[in-house]
Amino acid sequence: MLNSDVLKNEFIFYLKEKLLFNDKKIYLDKETELNKEQQNLIQEFIEKKKDGMPLDYILNSTKFYENDFYVDSRVLIPRPETEILVDYANNHFSSPIKVLDAGTGSGCIGISIALKNTSSKVYGSDYSDDALNVAHTNKINLNVENFSLIYADWLSCFKAESFDLIVSNPPYIAYQDPHLEGLKHEPNKALVAKDNGLGDIKLIVEQSTEVLKRGGMLMLEHGYQQQEKVENIFKRNHFSDIVNLRDFHNLPRITLGTLK
């Protein structure tokens, strides 16, 4: 549940974004009269917040890696820690490469890499038509010519040694995890995985040994308590130079490795 200060700040932001109010109108114009449309929009905000809906879904917009992305309840809202993955990818490669964003969702990871690496070819795959529709909206809105979308169940449809880099923020939450209570508006299939949250991670790592080029890199986001298990999965599947990146709270959230 949001505290009053957070809710107040969200409401002010909503007034600015949705109703186009400025600070003067919000703080100084005490006698502002609202028309019917404005009243309805404010009431809509109140009802959705009562139901716990994130502001990003209410506005259908989220900020990620310097850009505004369209989001709705068909896709996850990107988190700040995912920008660490994107930033590493953008700073690690200098020559044109072929990249796959597996389970692309809104497309925020793949598009953010494509926009910074315009000579590279970036693909976003997903088995959800809804997610692919959202990613397509963002591709068009941000005019990303080197980003292509593919319907795929993880890496099953790709030829051997197709990519230099595979990135993914897969489902990694266990079915009974209490954190799911606060994520009811986000798509469950993009959050939850079998095998205590490791099922999809295992599958991606295993499939990537065929789909990555020799010397190619795999980068996966995961829960901070899964670091050791994810690292062992990488090791069992012939990855070397395994590195873990920490988030803004100094928690291990991203594992990467190079295919031998």
C-alpha cells in the first residue's frame, strides 16, 4: 500500500501528465473549476489507485533508459535494475553484433540496445501475442529500424550460432512467493516460473548453448537470492568468465557469461 506522500506525488504527476496542469494551477489556483472530463479522469485515478494499480499502467507510459515506453497490463513494467543490464550491453560491444532479447515483453531491453547500437541487428522474441503487440507499438513510437520482432517460445526456433549476445529478463518468481500479492496487475506468466522460479532460466541457458556463437555472451536478470544457483546453471552449461552485476541496493541481480 502506498504511503500518503507517495500517493500525493503520484497524483501531482498524474495531473501534470494527464490533465496537463502546471505547478501554478495545482498549487496556487485554489478556485480552479474542473470540467466533466477532468473530473472523470481524477475519479478514474482514485478508483485505480484504490485497486492498487501502478501509475505506469494508469498513464500507459513508463520511463526506461532515457525513453518513454508504452505499457499496459499485458506486459511487465520495467524496473530500474534492468537498466544495469542494458547499460552493460551497450558499453561492452563496440562492433556491430546480432542480439536477441528473449521474452521481450514491452521491448524495452531490445529497443534500448538497438537505439544505442544502430549498426547492430536486434531481435525481440516472445510467445505472447499481446506482448508482441505492445513491443510493436514501442518500436513504431520510437522509430527503431534495427529492431525486429519474432514469435518464439524462448530460443527454440533459432538456428545454431545465430547470436553474439542474448539478453533476457525471464520469469523467476516461485509460484507461492508472497511478493506476487503486490504484483496482481502485472501478467503472471511473465513473473512466475516452475522449479522455484528457475525453470525458464534453466531452459534459456541450455538452449543458448546452441543458439549463441562460440565466444558469445548470455545475460540474465534474476532474483537476488538466486545468484549462486544461476551461476551454477551457467557453469554446468559450458559458460566461462561468469560475472554478477549488482543493483542499486548492492544486491546480485544479473548474471552474465561467455560460451566456451
